[in-house]
Amino acid sequence: MKVRGVRLATWIVSLSLVVMTAFGVWTYLALFPTMRPGYRDAAATVVHIKPNTESTAIAHQLKRQGIIQDPFLFILFTLLRGSSDELKAGEYEFTSSMGLLDVVRILEEGKVLVHKVTVPEGSTVSQIATLLDEEGLVDRERFLKLATDPSVASFYVPGADTLEGFLFPDTYHFIKGIGGEDIIEAIVQRFFRAFTREDELQTRKRGMSLFEIVILASIVEKEAVVDREKPIIAGVFYNRLRRGMRLQADPTVLYGRRRQGRIRRRDLRADHPYNTYVRNGLPPGPIANPGAAALKAALYPAQVSYLYFVSKNDGTHHFSRTLKEHQRAVRKYQYRRKVSNPKSRSI
């Protein structure tokens, strides 16, 4: 009996050692996945953990998406660390080289995926809405509704009925789930950080409102290709306004037409508020969101005597003081080359 008991004990100890060794190896490979036989780097995987998701459900979701190998170990680790009820919801990016402990820590600390979004100079509200929608940050129509809601716009800019012109072009970092309201808050506040106290004083010196400066800056932004010409183009527009001449800016016609494509003669004759070929003064609102250079140009235009400019089809313009000189330039740069540039045709 004693021999039989010793054999049983030996068998139990041996089996325990095998199980413990297997568990140890399994745990080690879970902690250090790059040590698995046949390990290969794979593309990062994005996982969205919804709010109020329990740790067991998170474990199974991570297993389904190939982030972890064993849900049991994940649950065990969170229990041992006392964080099973502290895992944070959000959008995460996991790489194949991350071990189980790395995954748990990321969820504990809420190191969510950050989206880098660059809003180009001259973008419209509609284009920004599309950009944010493509990043999966906010529904396009939802953002458009907010940005063009007069109650939202007037909260930031008294008297404005849209935030067109005040969504400052820059690079932003947003997380999924932040919401359209918070995105608008961040982008508009960036505008007001860029528009300094000195700029406000200069606006008053020019006898203009903030809204009027932004309108003019938006037209300059859409007309100019290179920054060095923005103050000159702004100077041309101021000269025309002082003389009671119409701005005749193609980008305003395109904006009012609400569709892309080449400008036709009938577009220049169309009677709508944004057609500066048939309406005097500034259009009723900004036609894009200008960057810092265009805003500065509208505030501090070049002191020039030009009244006209025409695209040279290389990103720059020919500026003229007289209509006769301008007509010669148009024949040289537009008629001869037969090139259409909707960014800036001629005025």
C-alpha cells in the first residue's frame, strides 16, 4: 500500500509540474507574443470598446479581433490587478507585438487612439464636415447642422448665422466619441487664439467688423495661391471697394453657385448674394475658412495702386493699375494659352 501511495503521490506531483509548466509557458507567451513559434508582425488592429462594457465581454471581443489568445488569462490579470471594473471605453490601436499586460495597461489608463486631422487653408464648412466624417469622428450632416446653426454661430460670433470663416485651418488631434460640439469648440477657439488683441485693434482702425475682415480674408484665401501675394490681392480689393467698384471675384461666384466646375458667362450674370460681379461690396458671409496669412493680409494689406489682377497660370498673378493694361495681361495669360484656373481667373 505504501508503494502504491508513493506512486500516486509521484504521479500527482509530476502531473502538477506538467500543468504548471504548461500554464507558465502559456502565460509567458501571452506576455511576450513575439516569442511564439512562427510569430510574424501584423498590421495594427483598431478596437472600439463601447461604454459600460464588462471586462468579460471585453476579453471575448479582444479574442475575436486577435488581440489576445486567452480571455481567461485576461480576466485573471484584471482581477489580480483590481482593474476589472476600471477598464475604459474608447477606440484603441493594438499591435501584434503587444503582450497581455500591455493590453491591460492600455485599457486601464485609457490610452485611446488619437486622430490627427489637418484642416487645409481655404476649406469650406462642407469640406471640413466631410474630412471629419471620413476620419470617423462625427457624422457629416450632424457637423454641418451644428456649424450652420445660427444659435451656435452667434454664441461665438455675435450676429453670425454660420461658422463659415471661423473654423481655423490647422492640425488637430481628436479622439473618437468627442462629439461635434467639442470639435467645433476646439476649432473655433483656435481661431480666436490666432486673431490677437492687436488684430482686434487693427480691425477697428480699418472701420470694419470682425465679420467683414473674415469675409475679405476668405476671398483673399481663395484667390491667392502663394502667401506673398495675399497682401497685394487684399490691397487690390480695398482699392476697388474705396472706388465703388465691384470685387468681381470668381471664388464668390463658385461659392454662391454651390457646385464645382468651370465658371460660365451665365454664372457671372446670375443674381445671387455671393455674385460679386452683379452685387456691390462684400458678399453676405465668408466663402471659406482663411488661414493666418490671409487674415493678416486683410488686416494689413499692401499699399498698392493696382485695381486688377489675372492669373499667370503658374500660381502667381499679373497686377495692373489700368483697365487697358489689365486687358493686355488677360490676352497674354488667358486667351493665348487657353488655360482656365477657377482659383483666380481675372478681375
